[in-house]
Amino acid sequence: MRVIIVKDDDAGAQLASAAIIRRFQRQPKSVLGLATGSSPLGIYQRLIAAYENGEVSFADAWAFQLDEYIGLDANHPQLYRNVIDELLAKHVDFQPGRVHAPDGLARDLASAGPAYDELIEAAGGVDVQILGIGTDGHIAFNEPGASFAAGTHVEALTEQTRTDNARFFDGDITQVPTHALTQGLGTIMRARQLIMVANGEGKAEAIAQLVEGPVSVSWPATIMQHHPHAAVIVDEAAASKLQRQDFYRHAWENRLDFQEL
């Protein structure tokens, strides 16, 4: 797992988006995994700018979201399908029907998870998965204690996650759904490349556990230590609790020519 410390979230977004753009320039039929939350916003802005400048196209691509709330109306602005449409999909050239989300409105939620995993596999699997991390170490909505092997499934959200996400619901935790349909850690780990971005002091403990702590369901993101092609891009504040900062900086600054993200 490669750890890259950058000066701020803008530099992190630039680095991550450049890697994604290179991928789609080389392989236009790639499959992109999309995350929500505040961490990937800069990435999406740069992907839109690259598309508008004629540097990249998503016309032959597929995209799959990590997760979706259960219980929100189809037109709710915080339904992640709508969030991704506003942040990225409607601004670039994905073909209709090529951007998918778990069906949080499904009548049969138990079957909706396996059906989503089958859809991902039918598209060839995710090539590049964008990730953020929660303050408690969750990725997607895999909360502490989640199975490392699980596929897409229904997950109950912790009070910490609902508190963190209340900022998107006018600060009112009672408006935040109690459950989500999320890609499981098993599904996420099948992606060919993982790119995590994390910013701010509030993520520092989770990043320290992810990078330097033991692999444990208490910090679900630590499963990334077992991925063969994972990068963790953090700003100075999010890196502040890492013990081996000097080494991570040295390794990235002295990388060889073939060691691109």
C-alpha cells in the first residue's frame, strides 16, 4: 500500500484525478468506482474539467457507486444516485444506463445486494475505485465489525456515521437514514486499484490505524493493507498521527519512473 502525503486536499485531488485520467486515456472502456462524501469532490471537478478540455472521455466507460441510503425518496437531493449525477455524471459523457448505484429503493433489499455484485462482474469488474474514509475507519458504509468477505449488503449505520453525515441533512441527525445498501469489503477488494483520499485532522486517527495499525474489523479500512494496488493520499493534517511520515515522503519523492499512481 502506497502512502502519499500532500500539502492540501487540492494537491491530493490533482494527483488522484491525474491517475484516473491516464487510465481512461489508455483504456477508455475502464470501469470507475465512485464514492460520495466531501473527500472526492475535487477529483470530480478535475475529471469534468479534463472532459471539457477534450483530454478524456467516458463514452465507453461504466461507473458503479459504492453505496446508497435506504429510505430516501427517489427525488431526495441526498440520495447518492442524485448526488453523483449532480457532482459528475451529468457533466461528462457517460452513456445512458452506464452509471449504476445500489438500489436503496428495492422492494427486496436482500436480493438487491447480490444483484448489484453481479452487475459489476458483468461489466468486467471495477478497474479504479475511489474511496474516502470515515472517522471510525469505515469505507463505503462498512461500519466497525463488518465482515471482510461480505458482498453488497444492507448495513445499519452507527450513530457516529449518522452524526458525521448530518451536515448534509441541515445538521439534523433525525433526517439521516438508519440503513444503507453498500458494497461490502469483499466487493471493494476485488477492484483492481484502490485510490483513497482523506483530508483534515478529523481523519488522522483513522488514517493512522489504516496505514500502521493491525488489520482489524474494528477499523474496516485496514483490509486495504492486503490489496496489491492501493494508494492512500492524505494531506498534512490527516497524516499528522502517522509514525513513519519521513519514510512515506522519501519513498514518494524518490519513486522510480514506472511507479506512477
